[in-house]
Amino acid sequence: MIMEIRPIFASLRKHRIPAILIVLEIALACAVLCNAVFMISQRVADIHLPNAIDEQGIVAVRLDGTDDKLAGSDIPRNLAALRGIAGVQSVAVTSTLPLSHNNWGWSFGLKPDSVVTDQTNTNVSLLFISEGGDKALGLQLLQGRFFNSDEYANSAFGSAPLPETHVVVVTRNLAEKLWPGQPAVGKTLYSMPHYYTVVGVIADVLRPYVSSQSSRNYYTTYYPLSAGGSKGYLSRYILRGAPQDRDRILHEAEQKLGQLNPAAVAKGQTYSDIRTQFFADMSSMAWMLVLVCVVMLAVTAFGIVGLTSFWVSQRRRQIGVRRAVGATRGHIMQYFQTENFLLSTAGVVIGMGLAYGINLYLMQHYEMSRMPWYYLPGGAIGLWLIGQVAVLGPALRAAAVPPVVATRAA
Amino acid sequence: MFGYYLDLAIRSLKRNKVLTALMVIAIAVGIGASMTTLTVMHLLSGDPVPTRSGTLFYPQVDPSPLPDPEHIHKPWDVMDYRSATDLWNAHRADRQALVASSALRLTAPEVNQPPLMAQMLSTTSDFFPMFDVPFQFGGSWQPQDDQRRARVAVISSDLNIKLFAGANSVGRTLRLKDSDVRIVGVLAPWRPSPQFYDVRGGRFSNGNTSGFYSKPEDVFVPFSSSLEINAGGIQWFTCWSSPDPNVKIEDSPCLWVALWVQLDSAAKVDDYRHFIADYAAQQKSLGRITRADNTMLCSLMQWLDFNQVVPSDVRLQTWLAFAFLLICLFNTVGLLLAKFLRRTGEIGVRRALGATRGAVLEQCLVEAGLIGLLGGVGGWLLTLLGLALIRRQPVEYADLLHLDTAMFLLTFALAIAASLLAGMVPAWRASRVALGLQLKTL
């Protein structure tokens, strides 16, 4: 092998422009490939963010335009009617759902004198549910308890934008962030004059609005709320059933709510549709990136095929001479493969530097995190392989040149 | 000579069809990807009111009573009711419109259709002439309707089609929540991109700004009337302290009203700048606000820039597409080099018969340009395909996407320019072929 490298360098020096072209093409492809694959992996991670509710079984029907003053009697009547639908296991009503875009944020502190404007507060999403909401959503209790009937019945909105209750259930992620290493049950969130004591911790439920790669996507808090004191905030009915019944339940629930509330507008969706819709942007971006990567690698490979074929045809006589003085087909193959390996190596070294630089730029100007180091060698190996695959055809053709060529005039 | 070179180029391209196809495809794919993203960029970053965007301005004062000694906050994106209506009532601009939006239940009592949730824009009569909003039937309400709290409405073309099958519905009645309003105007299809008068909060959106490209509201109602119809449905932008639900929204410590003004000359813009500064100073002396020097007067395009209306995903895709085009170009450079240098014998003969280096260069560039033209046709088809794919995505701006004449021409200009650029190095190398050496090997 070592013997082979020197003549390769000598011949590359004679073909400077094509050699530089291959190196640049590989460098650029490597840089774009690393960053594109990293972006794809981020998008895919976002799309698959776990969400500890029964995503497959939930149907949500939004009822807009009802009369807030009648909520105390309307909501129990609506819930009773929905419970009558065949296949429905549990029913509740909530203010908003994870990934529904409809976010109600508030910031709480941990000290008894905290007020909403304190800079050190933590901003969380507030979700209100009626009795039975834990079962209808399929929330998974990890510590403590869920709300009891009295807590549901006594919670109401007064004149303040926070409910008049003193209990809250938080996600495990939020509990660990606020009280690291301590049991969260019994701790209190303050936004004076309101305060809420944690009675239970649930598995991580996403917020109504999440953003890419954010550490705060699970800052979700649940509060009990009575129908009579809901001031119109309880407008999303949740029905839970078997996944295969979803579409029928959705249709019947829309009809029932529409009949019972002729003045209002009922519109339903399965929860899996809500989730798909939320991530639609991201998944189309991910697919576009995949497409770009595939086509880009194909273009790079064809470029290498084209240039190497040209070299081979230019050096037919040389190859013939080498074969005539004893080089085997293997030697000829090896020559072109080694040459390609050298060019690819130069390309990926530049490419890795470029990839790192692009990542730094994207971190500054876009919502992008640092690329883990292993993407660089990963991209390098990818392009090495593509280079070798691309050079295989031309190298085989070179190896097939018979020694007799050497004896003919060029 | 050009015709002759063209003929030579066609012959040369026919000789090695695989190589030609590779080059054409590489250029077509690169052009297709970059023109698709560039078209999206072009449509999303355009001027929503091309006729008069230079005269439209967005005044802002900072009504927050909380002190900000280090001046770190720009004014909030919208104003409270008091500040906005004070500025509006002063009538110091050529035209002025208040803007706030809300959702409500809408029915047409004379039409047998289920109720629907509609978006309502609360505004004032200048809105329509100021933004060049086209009418299909009827027209705007009058300034006195704003004062009288008249129960009138203008509806969108879409809503008119949905409720009245596109017929002239002027004079008919709509029920908005519990109030009846009379339709005075029906808009012709109107789809500004972005929906600029509702743009706000871009700096808090992490680049997820595709919501700025949604459709205009379904129904437009005088500002004063809308507060009687649907005050509870109005969404505020933010509040500097907790609002008391028993207090009317007009008196709440919340920001929810935007003001747009039309100022027809530079002198008037300066005057208006002073006017809002004076207003803020006066309000500070009254003790209502604390940050008198925190005022802004952006032009429409400045306001869109400030909000970074083009979604960051779209900008990222454009960068990516151009990196991709660059790779395709390198590839074409390599293939053209192979192609031209394979013909050194032929070139040597031409040179020996008296062709200058310039003539050889020209011949090679004509061939490169022809490849660019073919690539441009492919790129145009791929751009149409790319746009069709994005139109099927559930994004707000999907229905806006089309290839306009400027972008169609740019496709071919870019393809030919790119291929000439790619042909430059190979053509130069080919024209430098050493004469004697080549003739000897023939």
C-alpha cells in the first residue's frame, strides 16, 4: 500500500483541478449531511416526545359559544349524555389539552411572599379538569393522590385569574426541577394571594404548547374545577374508549353535544389527530431533509463516478503498461480505490471543520443545540463509503483494460 | 457563430447521453430545490400592501406603570384601550384604524345552517380604504357608524360563499353571539401575506411564525359596537397586573388594541413621532405611565422585520437549498471538465486551423449554457412539483404558494447563470490546451 501512495500523489498533482473539485464536493456534502442528519434527529425526537396520557383512546370535543352562567347545570347534563354513548369508559371536561396550542401560563415562586412578577419564578401551564378528569385522560399517578370530590366541588373562579382552591397535581419533571431530590407532595407553589399545595405527582404530560429541544416542555400543572365555578373555561369534553371505537364515539359525541346545545358549536377530534397536527410542520421538515440528503449523496456519488471514469479513460495506456510489466487486476483496482480514499479523507477533514462551523452559526441564529461529536466521524464514514461505492465501477473498468493496450499507439 | 456553436453543442451533448443526463439532472435538482424554497421566501417576505406600504405606520407607547430603570424593554406589541383610543381620537394622521380580534359564535338567522365559530375583527371605518381592501358588494361603514355604535358588519368573501352561496348579501342579517348586525359590505377575495395588521409577538415566538400567514377574519365590525357584542371574547396580549373580571376590558390593566396610521409625507411622519412622544410625556406627568421615552413608530415593513415574520424553518430551508445547489454545481464543474478535456484532440485541430482561445472558450460556454437551459426546464418542473408538495402540507401559508412570472424567469436565469459559472473553469482549461502536444497524438 505504502508503495502505491507516491505515484498517486504524483498523478493527482497533474490533475489538480478535478482533484480539488472532488475534495470540495465531498467536503460540502459532509458538512451539509452532518447538519441535516442532526436536524432530522432533533425533529424526530420532538415528534416522539412521550406524553403520559392515553393518546390512542381519547376523543376531545370542543364546545364553544355556550352561556357561562348556565355552566353549573349544562356541564353535568352534557357529561351525563356523553357517558351514555356505547363504548365510552369515562368522561370529563377540561380547559385545554396537551399539544392543543391553547396555553394558559402563569408563574409561581417557592417562597410564601412570591408574587406573579418575580423574576425567579417558574412559568408553568395551568390545566383545569372536572371530576373524573384523571381517568378520562389516563393520567398516571406516581406519588400522593388525585383530587377528592370536595376539592372538585369547592374549586371555582372568583374575580382573580387563578382558581380559588389550594391543591395542585404536578408532573414528575416539574417536581424534580422545583424540589430536586425531595418529595414534592406537601410542597407549595406561591403567587400571592394564591397558593397551591402539591397533593400528587403524575408521569410527564406535555404542555399545550411545546417548543423544540426545550427543557420546560413538561411544566404542566393540573387543578380541580367545579362546573358551576368554571366561568366558561371548561369547554373541551374528553371521552375515553377503546381505540377502535374512537371515530364512532367522536361522531356521536359531536351530535349529542350539538343537540343539547343548539346555540353552541361542537367540534371534535381524536387525540392522535391533535398530536399529528401539532407536529405536522416538524414532520414535513424532517421528510424534506431526508429527501435532500438522499439526492445530495446521489449527486455526489455520480460526480465521483463521472470524474473517475474520465481519469480511467485518460490513463488507459498507462494502465496497459502497468499490466504489461506485471501488475495484477487487483493492483489496478487498489490504485483507484486508494486514490479515492485519499481524496475522500481530504474532503471529510475539511467537511468536518465546515460542519462544526455551520452548527455554530445555526446555534447562534436558529433554535439549534450543539451537535454531539459523533455526528462528525459518522458523516466522515458515510462519505468514505459512498466514495468507495462510487469508484467501484470505474475501477473495475480500469482493471479490465488488457495489457495489449500498451503495445498500441494511443 | 453562435448558431454554429449551438449546433456543435447539441451534437456534443448527444454523443454522451449518460453524462449529459447526469449534468442536466444535477442542475435541475439543485435549481428545483433552491427555487422552491426561494419562491416560498419570496411569497412570505413580500409586501402585503404594495400600493401604499410606505405610508403605513404602527405607533406604540409603553403604557406599563412598572418602572424599567435600565431600559431593557421595548414597548409591548400592542396598547391598552386608553392609549390607543387617545391617539385615535386625536386624528393626527391622514387615516387611522384601531384593530383587535376575537372569536365568537356566528349564525345567519335567515339561512338554515348550523352555527359556527368565527373570527371577528373590531376596527374602524378607515381600515378599508387605508389598506386598499377590495369590495365585491357594498362598501365600508361610515365614520359616524363608529361613533353611533351601529350594528353593521362587513364579511369576507369566504363567509359570503359559505352562508349565502356567493350572492349579494348586503342588507341581510347576521347574528353575532346574541346581537344582530346588518351586512353593509362583502369583500372580494383578499389574502394579504402576511396578515400584517394582526402581526405581533414575533419576538416571543421562537421562530414559529407561520400563524402570521393565516386568512383574514370572517367578519369586520365597528370597534365600538364589537365591545358591546363580544367584549368577553377578546384575547389580550398581556397584562401588567391581574385583571379583575368584573371590570370592563376598556379599564383593565391589559394590552389588546393595536393602532395603524397612514402618514402621507416624511414631514407628517416626523410630526407624528413628536406627537406620540408628547402624548407619552403628558401621560407620565399625569402619573398614568412611567416610561415616557419608550415610544416607537415603525413603518409597516419595519414592523414585519421586527417581528421576523418569515418562519425560521423556511429561512433554514432556503440556506439548505443553496448549499445543495452549490454541491450540484461542483458536480457539474467536474463533469464538464471531464467532457471538455476528453475532446482535447478536436480542440487542438480547431486551434491549429486558426481559432483563437476566445473562440474555444465561447464554444465551451455555449455548450455549458445549453446544459443550463435544459437544467432550467427540469428545475422549473421540479419547482412546480416542490410547491405542489408544500401546498399539501397543513401550514397556514399553503394556499398562498404559486410560481409567479418573476420567479419563473428567475428559475431560468439562475439555471443558465449557474451552468455558465460551472462551465467557466472547464472552458478556460480547455482553451489552454497545448497545441503541439495534442496534434502529435492525433
